[in-house]
Amino acid sequence: KKIIHQRTNTTPFDLVPQEEGAGVTVRVMKPLDATELSLETVYEKFHPSVQSFTDVIGHYISGERPKGIQETEQMLKVGTALTGVGELVLDSTTIKLQPPKQGMPYYLSTMDFNSLLQKQESNVRFWKILTVLFGFATCAVLFFVLRKQYRHQRERRHLKQMQDEFRQAQERLMRERNAEGGETLRNACVVCLSNTKSCVFLECGHICSCTGCYQALPEPKTCPMCRQAISRLVPLYNS
């Protein structure tokens, strides 16, 4: 459903005090721009459109097919108590109530001023509570994201520290046992540095661990050298 064209006609009206004999009237300008305005529908009729063959073809090509004209009349009954909140201006001898130029709200309501004020204050409280809730939700999401990033960085630092310690221990043992036999040290497990390498990790192809250290690796098992996932293990037999 799409409104192709809409035309609105309004009739000017005045607000007068409830006290008789006051002699002061306020002309209401642009009443349809006001919020909280409740109008009573007094007439409503739908006029279906009569279309010729050429009209049908044209509407088919344009993709729009008007169904008719909806005619509606709404009004404020004479004597309706109305509260207006807007900008008052004096034009010659006529006092006019119009929408504020600063873009502030313009109200025409059947409620009294205090009831209208309480309604707007309740709306303000609702938006304040909603803002606070969204603020807490944003802080919670940010906290969990930062905590996850902190844990990830801490695990990376811990892993790097372990790799540095293994490398330093291997270098130290190589210096200590260099005279005793380098071949035995080169074949030592990089994890425990005591047993002989006996596993080939696939798909990376590294030979760096003994069977006992491989079984002690946490799940999911990854290569101690390159941290690539171990999909298959091939035993290595040393002669």
C-alpha cells in the first residue's frame, strides 16, 4: 500500500479562555504540525477510481495502480477544552500560537497543562532509563571483549616465554654437552631434553618430541615448534 498523493485542507480556529467576558482570543496556526492533537472523525468515504484501458496499460508500465480516493473529515468540536504549548506572536492585533522556530515541540492536547507536563516527564524518565540500560550493556560487552583480548595476549606471552625457556635450556645443554657428543643432544626431545625424538608430526613434518611428551600435550594437540595442529603421528625408530 502506497499513498501516491495526499492533500489536506484545514480551517483556522481560535482558542478562547473558559472565563466568559475575557475578550481575548488566540489564533492557532498549523495545527496539524502539533503533537498530541486528537481529532474526531466525522466523515469518511472511499471513492474507487474508474480506469480506462489506456489507464490500465499506463499504470502497468509505471508499476503504480491507484485504487481510489479516501476522503476523511476530522474536527475539534466547538467548546472542546484544548491546551496549547508553542510560540506566541503578536501580528497586528491578532495573537497567534505557532510552532516554535527553534525546532522545539509544539503541543495541542485535550489534556490539561499539568497532565501534559506529567506525560512528557514520564517520557523523559523512560528515555533516561533506556539510556542507562544501553550504557550498562555497552560497558558489559566492552568488558568481555577486553577481557578476552587480555586472556589471548596473556596466553601468547606465556607461550612465547615457554618457547624462550626451552630454547635457552637447549642452548645451555648444548654448550655443556658439546664435548660429550653433539649427536645425542641433537636427537633429544625439545620438550623434556632427556628422551630421544621418536615422533614425526604431520602435516608440519617436525621431528621434535618423544612419545611421552606427545601424549602429555593438551588437546587439541599442536606442534611445540610451529603450533600447527597435529593431524597424524608417525613413529620414528632410531637405530
